[in-house]
Amino acid sequence: MLSTKKLKEYILVEITPRLGDMACSDLFFCEGKNGSPEGIYVFQKNGKYFVSYSEKGSIFGEFCTTNPRDVLWEILNGISSSIAIEYAKNNRVQGQDFRRTLFRKEIEIMAEFGEDFKERKKRIINNILERFPYNDCSPEGQTNHGTD
């Protein structure tokens, strides 16, 4: 079991070389409380790792595990989504479902951290697309639904 300090070192060594310092700017390696600044809070307590989120002064979405790699996944899920949304907004393809670019970028980011992260993200995205297929519009206004 890594201490919070060692967990921080592990997380930063994994993320910073791949995504840069800015990707970690909203990470706090301590227990978040209501009223804490917005961000992702990561800490170890009583033999478990915790990840929680602060938004608008409230803590929510507490995730708990004993595996540091799962902590990395949980953190990256939020970071990769933010990066991918910004990328997709700046690289929109007219007539194409916004999520095509978004999901491709999320998979690309997760692949930087290993095949296991890439495949896990693909499974999650495929589950989403089974329920909510892509909704592309052709220039003529016709809709094309699909999962590819």
C-alpha cells in the first residue's frame, strides 16, 4: 500500500510525461471536504485509496480501491474527457456526430497508458454506442445512425 505521498509520485510520473503538467493542475493529494477548491482529491486512508471530486463547494463521486492503477484510471477518465471535449470542439466535422472525434481522442489518450486502459475505454464507449448510436447528418439533412 502506497502512502498518499508515494501515490502522488506514482500518479505524477505516469501522467506528466504523457499529458503535461497542466493535466495535473486540478489534482489535490489530500482529503477533500465540502468547501474545498474544485478539483480531484486523491488520498490513502485505512489501507484504501480514495478519489473524490469537488465542484461548487461540494464533494461527490467518491471512488475507493486498493489498486493504485485503478486510481490512475479514475483520474485519467476525468482528465481525458476534458482534453477530448476541447479537442472535439476545435476539430468538429460538419454533419458528423460530435462524439466520433471525442471518443477517438479519449481512446488515443488512454492508449498512452497501456493496452488495458485503451481496451477498457473502448468497451465503455461501445456500451454507450449500443444504447445511443452515432447520429450523423448528411449534407442533404438525412440522418445516419451507426456504431462505427
